[in-house]
Amino acid sequence: MGEVNHGRRFATLWLICTIIALPIVIWVIGPHMGYGKAATGAEDQAEAMTVLAATATPFMVLVGLFLIYAAIFFRQPKHEALEGPAVRDNAKIQLTWIVVTSITVLAIAVYGSVELISKYGGGSGSGASPLNRPSHVGLKVQVIGQQWQWTYRWPEFGGVETKGIELPVNQMIEFNVTSLDVIHSWTVKELGIKADANPQVNNIAFTEPTKLTPFEVRCTELCGIWHGAMFGYGRVVSDEEFLRWIRAEQVRNAAVIPHLPPFALTYQPQYGGTHHGGFEEPEESESEKREKEQKASGAGA
Amino acid sequence: MSVAVPATPTSSIDRPGWRKFVGFNIITGLILAAVGYVIGWYIGKALTGGSYYDYIRENTQENDLALFLAYAFAVIGFIGGMGFLNYPLARMAGRPASLREKESDAGLWKYFNLSTDHKVVGKQYLVGIGVWFFIGGLNAMLIRTELLHNTPSFVGPESYLTIVGLHSVIMLGTLTSAVLGPFANYFVPIMIGSRRMAFPRIEALTFWLLMAAGVILMSTILFGGFPTGWTGYQPLNDQAVMGMDSYIMFFALVGISMVLLGMNMIATIVTMRAPGVTWSRLPIFCWATFVTAVLMVLSAPMLIGTLLMAALDRSIGTSFFISIGGGSSYLFENLFWFFGHPEVYILALPGMGLVLEMLPVFARKPLWGYRIAIAGFLGVGLMSFFVWQHHLFMSGINADLRPFYMLSTEIISIPTGFVFLAFIGTLWRSKITFTVPMLFCMAWAFNFLLGGGTGVVLSDVPTDTQLHGGFFVIAHFHYTIMGGLGFAFVGAIYYYVPKMWGLQLSEKIGKVQFWMMFLSFNATFLPIFALGLKGMARRVVYYPADLETLNRFVSIAAYTLFASMLLLVFNVVYSMIIKRYPAEKNPWKSKGIEWTLPTPVPVANFPEGIPDMTDFDPYDYGVPERGAGAGATAAPAGA
């Protein structure tokens, strides 16, 4: 074998590979990370993903490269039965490893926490009373999930209820997400928003759309058989266009608005448990609906 | 610890052959299970006033209470018929303890019955778990077939959810014991120089409970399936048809099995070590088993209690989890993940233990960093109880605490890193022989690296906002569980079968199988990361049309992965049934004590009595380095 200094050779290789890999992760793979960039939150998330990936790269390269290195250089020669050195530990290496990984982990955690709090939850559902609220909320939208559709209520526009959603660009928007039955999760990938819709809970998320773009709304928490079909579309539009749209919705729904329950942050769920004798109606209507859905799916199959 | 070894088999010699089929055995167990099922069903019906609940769904026989009681009585009937109640009942009646241990039964029949021989139980587990692994895999194939198209095409949305649920629950429920069941039950007593487990009947009970649970889970198909996936979130759980009861009963039984298995392992490792097997000389696999067992005992009761509450909600109309009745769906999420997160480490830790146990054998070096690896296990085990709310980052619950859960989740990567350090240190300047088990160890490191690395991205709330509930998460945990535990498990099959059965699995087929499995596994799950980054949600039959091509690629790779598992089955059948390659006593030239025993291992493990292991070192490999550096210390002292 001679006296190959594996330590030095491996360290050099690792350094070279890391120097090669880092720009690739940051500038080649990085732009593909984060699936939507049409809002401030979404951009921050994409950036955070790149930062974390770049932080992890030296460690991933270390272990990955080691596997290859070991497979090449630490092989048992054919037809031999050599033994390796009987070394059992090395305090210096262990200590270094502990210190380096701990510092990295703490740095990541601090970075994530600062990002989370300073960016108003970064588009995530932050509960009924978020830690840090933006001072300038331009628009409030209530998102109501139910099996299996989304409904939007606009408290600043007379509590009108719409099936579709359009949002004005360059304004901080506050989403109040709640559910009428089971847990759903309101997700708009283009805007980097995800907030669970829980029955009788108001879950708030903030974002500021920055681009005029159509977007897709999806449910990402399993909510029953048509969970996969619980998606819809919306648009980020200019201020004027948004006002035109919402006014038209107000006119169109003028006859319905008086019959809606008064606007509230949460509503009485439609689903009251399997066998609650005390709560009239809900079980019946719920089961009928499900029956219908099952029949429909049966006919479709 | 003197042990009376039965000299000759006593029971089955002087009796006619058919006689062994009469008495407490699986036939009686199944008959009593059926009887218990009917009794439970009618008690439930009577308690609820016949078809009291039929108003919910007019044309079905929905009666959750009846089904729960039917399942419960069936299980009691089954374990009673198997003979598990004989011993406690006899003792309670003041009769002397029966010495009728089943260790002496000959032939295949003993594998279908209560056996108190830990080696029989280990084999039972391996075959039983293998069957469930196969069924879970079949479900995965159905999932991938459905996802060939971006609209419902094959099984439809309702069956799809049941199939997704079955796949996940089988894999996370029955395979919880994938390593502790077969390998720890078989080898831990031997490694610590014991003749048996601390509680041999409980050991057998854990296996049969698990099998009964599996059958109950599959019966969900008869009751309409369940739509919740493995998490069983409320109130969807409460809303679901009767098939949900099968899920609840299954997971509760798995929980009971886990607690019993864990307690048995802890008791065995704490109390039954032979002289000389100190804590600092315990084989690393025993340490991993021990920590896993502690996690099982601490976390599974949470699951059992939660599911009991869910069962009460469903059957007698309580409202623990129904917000309109004063309960909370958050409560279920919290309780479930308080079990659910330790559960994933219950799956991961034994895999780490197996890999570190096999590594020195093929590296011809002592295990490097024995203590830091143990610190890693303990750290992972401890931290696993402080991270559960990272599953609820988007839920809105305790949103102000998210920085804490972010930190705790990221901290868990430090002890995980210890295990990697031990892995690297052991292979450093070693002499690796790339046998099939060793290949699986290398693959474990690669897969777990990707699984762990992507976990860091998921632990960060802003990035998790994009990835939560999507395919990225799927790829992440398949890398840690299938790529981690799964690969270690298959590697351990190749490694330990020669000792368990005395037959060698074909290396040639094994190598082909490994490469097929490794490549197709990565071909399946690497693109799933990409699908997640492109925003594909979990558990959906409708997905964006532009992701169809990638999904088809994944499906084809997944079929190949399944084929590689079939090749493993073929290898087992070919090598162990058709060719029957006899294995040497110690084919891997291991220094572990289990390999010094003859094959098959005698019923009493150590017929000459409990060994004195004061000078025994399971990792006694390598040549001492002359003038070794200051950092290198000698063998771990038996402090």
C-alpha cells in the first residue's frame, strides 16, 4: 500500500468537490427550487430552500464522496484476508464533528426562525393570533373549506361569498382560513401559501402577490374521497381589475347575501360527529351527500 | 442462573400424529376467533338496540360498536385458542406453573403455534413480516398504476384512498417490528449470552397479535375501506364508514404488540446479560434494540389511548375530537404525532443498529466510535419526543412555538450525524469485502444521507410551506424508511439467514438483486423529490397534466423495484428450497458470539451453560497499530 496519506487526499478531494458542487446547487439547481415565485413569501421560500441546500452540500458531499472513496481505496484485495487497523475512536475527530454539526444546525435554526417571524409566517398558516403581523394589510379574505370545495368571503365587500378568487397585486393580503367539516389545507403554490383549514379555528396566513399571474388552488390535507378533485383556479390582477371583479360578484350575489350567516371568523361546522342525537340535521344532510357522492363514483367506475 | 434443559422431547413422541392438531393451537385459535367474532357482534347489536345506528346509512349494516366488540372478542378467542391464557389462568388458580414449553415440538407445525423458543419466534416474525411487506408492496404497485394517468383511471378515488391507507398502515404498522421482531428476538438473547428472552410467552404473544392485527386490517375491504391514510385525522376518521374501525383496531393491536415487545426487550437486555456483557461491551445492535424498545414503550401507549378515544367517538358518540361537541381535531393531531414521530425513529434506529453491527465484519476493523454511536441512538431517542409538532407547522396550532420545534427538529440531525461518523470511522482505512450484506450497508448510508439531508429542508417552516403535504415529503420518508430500514432489513436477511436456517442465499442472485433494488429505488424516489418541488400533492388521483410523464417514469421504476423484491423471494425459494446451499457455521468470519454457536442453534443456545464473556469482544478485528496516535484508545473498557 505504501504510505498513502488518505486523510490529506480525501480532504483535498472533498474540498474540490464541494467547490464544484456549491455553485451548481446555488445557480443551476437553485432556480428550480421553490415552485412558485409570484409573491414575496414564495420568493423567500425559494431562497431559503437554496440556502439550506447550499448549507447541506458540504456534508452531503462528504458522506457521498466517502462512500465512493471507500469503495475504491478501502477494498479487500482479491484472494486475501487482510485486517484493517484496530483503531476504535479518535477524540479529536469526534469533538470536531460534534462542534461543526452543532454550529451548522444552530445557524440553520436561527436563520429559519428569523425568516419565519420577520416575514410574517412566510405564507404559512400561523394560527389565530400570529406572532408578527404586517402593519399594512391591504385586503382580508376568508377561505372556507368544506368537502369538497373552497368558498371565499370578502368582509370588506359586504361579506359577499364567491366561488372563485381574484387577488390584487402588490398588496399585503390576510387570509383567514377555516373549515366547515374536516381538516383541509389551503395551498396556492404560485403564492407560496399553505394553511390548514380546521373546523372552528381561524388560521391566518399573509402574502403579498408581486406578479400578475393565474394560480392554482389545491387542498393538501386528506379530506375524503374527492380530496384529489378539490382544486380550483384564481388570478392575481391589477387593483382596478380586482375591484371590477368583486363589484360584479357583489351585484351577482346581491340576492344571496342577505341569506348568508353573518360574517364571523369561524362557523358552526356542518359535521357534528357520528351519533350526536343532540345536534339535529347535520348528520342527515352529510350522509346524504356522501351517499350521493358514492353513487356518483360507483356510476363513474 | 442454572437452567434445567429438557433432555428429550417429551410430548409428541408417544402420541399419534393427528393428536398434535387437537388442543391449543392455531386451528383452535381460528375457530375460537370466529366464535368470538359472532359473540362480539351480537353483544354489540344487543347493546345498541339492534340496528340502532342504521339511520346513518340507510341500506348498510353500520354498527361500529358491534364491529369493535366483534374484533375484540375475536382476538381474545384467538389468543385463548392458541393457548396464551393457559399459563396465567393456571397460575391464578394456584396450580403450579406448567412446564409444557413448546420448544420441543418438531417439524413445521411448531411455526404455526405458540412457541416459547425465541429462535422459533424470530423465524415466525421474519416470514410473517415478509408476507406483510409483500402485501404492502402490492398496494404500492396499485398506487403507482393509478398514478399512470392524471385523472382517475384504474381504481378510482375511493378505492385509491383505501389502497394508499393500506400501503402506509401495513408498512408503518406491521413493519414497526421488521427488525426487532425477527432479528432482535432471535439474536439479542444470544448476543447477551442468555438462554431465552425474559418473557417467552409475551414474546410469542407479540407476534400473534401482530398477525391478528394484520388480518383485521385487511378486513377493512369488507367494510368499505378507510379514507384517512395512516394518520387517521379527525373528524374525517369519525365520518368514515365502518372500514375505519378496522384501522383503529389494527393500530391499537399493533400498539399493544409494540409495548409488549419493547418491555420484553428492555427486561431481557437489562436483566439477562451473561457475566462480562457490561453496558459498554454490549453489541451495538443490542443498544439500538434497547433504545428502540424504550421508544416503543413510551410512545405506543399514546397511540392506544388515542385510538380508544377515536373508537369511543365512533361507536358511542363521545366527542373527544369533534369540535361541535367540545372536542378538538387538534387534539387528535397532537396525540397522534406524539406517537407518530417516535414511531419513525422506531423504524429508523434498528436499521442503524443492524448496519453498524454488520459493518465491522466486512470492513475487518473494530467498530469505530462505539460510544458516539450509542450517544447518537440515545440522542435520537430522546429528541424524538420533542419534535412532533413539526408535522403541524401549517395547522395553525401553537404557531408561536414553531421556532422551538424547528430547532428541536434540526437538533435531531446532530445525533444522527454521530451514527454517520461511526459509519465513516469504521470504514476508514478498512479492508472492505463487498458481500451482499455489505452492499446493502453502503446503500443504507447513501439513502439515509439523502433522506436525512432533505429532512433539513422540511424542518424549516418557510420551505416546509412549499413542501408540506406534497410528494417531496413522500420521497423524504421513503428514503429514510425504505432506503434506511428497508435496505438494512434486506441486508440483514442475507447476513443472518445462514445462521437462522443453516442455508446460504445465493450471492450471485443477491448481487443482481441488490443492484436492481438500489437503482430502481433511486429511480423511483429521486424523481418524486422533483414532483414535490413542482407541487404535486399527496394522496390525490387528480394531478397537473404536465407531471404525467414524470409520474409514468416513477411508476415504471416502482414496478422494477417490486420486481427486485420478487427476485429476493426467488432467491429465497431457489437457494433455500430448491438448491439448499448449506451454510458454514460462520460464513462471514464474524467475531460475534452468535456465530460461534453451531447451526442450527441448539434449543438452549448455550448447552454447556451460560458463557462467561468477561474477555469477549464482539468487534475484535484488525491489527493493533504500532505507536498509534494519542487519540486512539484500546478496547472499550468493561467499566
